Amino acid sequence: MEAGWKSILEGEFEQPYFHTLRDFLQQEKGMYRLYPSDKRIFAAFDLCPFEQTRVVILGQDPYHGPGQAHGLSFSVPAGVSPPPSLQNIFKELRADLGHEPPKHGNLESWARQGVLLLNSVLTVRHKSPGSHQNKGWESFTDAAIQKLSQHTRHRVFLLWGRFAQSKEALIDTDKHLVIKSAHPSPFSAHRGFLGSRPFSRANAYLQAHDEPPVNWELPREC
């Protein structure tokens, strides 16, 4: 894990819940295919160092199909078709900032600019959504959100959907901006995600507090 995050979260690795989680994952690996690969489990932290994190986009579970999950919420590797929620994110990006959707769904360029693309649960069993919920990952990622809130100022948290919004209690809203809307899923995007303008609102807040804005325009090819 990236050094800054590792330092901030080092106490979590020694907590009883994390030892239990590690044992659970070892058992799961012996019986099932898990996503993402071991080297990508902490990709959200590795690509977005603690000191550079400016925006958090919180997801729930990794994608559970072959080749989809690569450790970043809502993102898929190059060569994998963008899932429906990501297509709606791109639709809102075009409406908000005029950026045309790329030909891929890889959001690594956002992560490298300080956008923490964090799932609440960092692993999943093949074709079994939710299979690693309530096994300890939530305690770990909650700690990451809480520590980011405690140790920084003027960060933006994009909470899309009811699950993500339940994490607002971990955030000091006197120090940070929380932008809430419906989830970008096709089932809910038209109930408040589309038209919410999260990208321009995030940048306006960052710039108002002397932070550089995020270039949300993704490269056309990846």
C-alpha cells in the first residue's frame, strides 16, 4: 500500500477484525475465484496517495464478472465495456462539463489526480455480488474515510446512493464538502443523479479553497 495510506492505516492491520478478514480471504481463495487480483486489492490507495487525495467517490462492491474489477470503484480495465452505472456517469460528465465519453471505462487518470475511487468492500467472489460484505472490509474502509476527514481539510466526498450516503456520519462536514445524489445505476439515475453536476461542483469547491481542480476529461483511448 502507498506509504502515506499505510502510515495512516497501520493500526487497522493489527485489529482483530482484520486478522479475521485475512483468515476469511485465505479460505475463500482456496475454494473460489476472487476479484480483483491480489495485487489490485489496494489499487485505490496505491494510485491516489493520501497527501494528494482531494475527492472521494465511494462505491460498494467490486464488479464480480471476469476481467471487470481492478480495484477502483466504478472503473473497469481497458478492453472491458463500461457497465451501465459508468455509462450514466459519463452521460452526466458530458452534460455537466461537455466532455465526450471515452471509448473505455478505465478511470485511472482520475485516481492519479487525487480522486480516491474507493469501494467499501474490496474483494468479491466470482459471480456472487455481496459475498464479502460484513466480513471486515467495511471497518477498514470506514477507517480510511474517517482518517482522511480528520487529517485533511477541504476535500470533496461524492456520495451516490443510499449506501454511500450512510457514510456521511464519518465525515466532518464543517471541514469538507459532501455532495449527495441518487446512484448512477439505471434503476435510480433519473431520480437525482442525472443533472446533479457533481464534477463542476467539486471543482468549484476545490478552487474556492485554493486547491487545484480535477481534470475530469478522460483520454479517448486507453
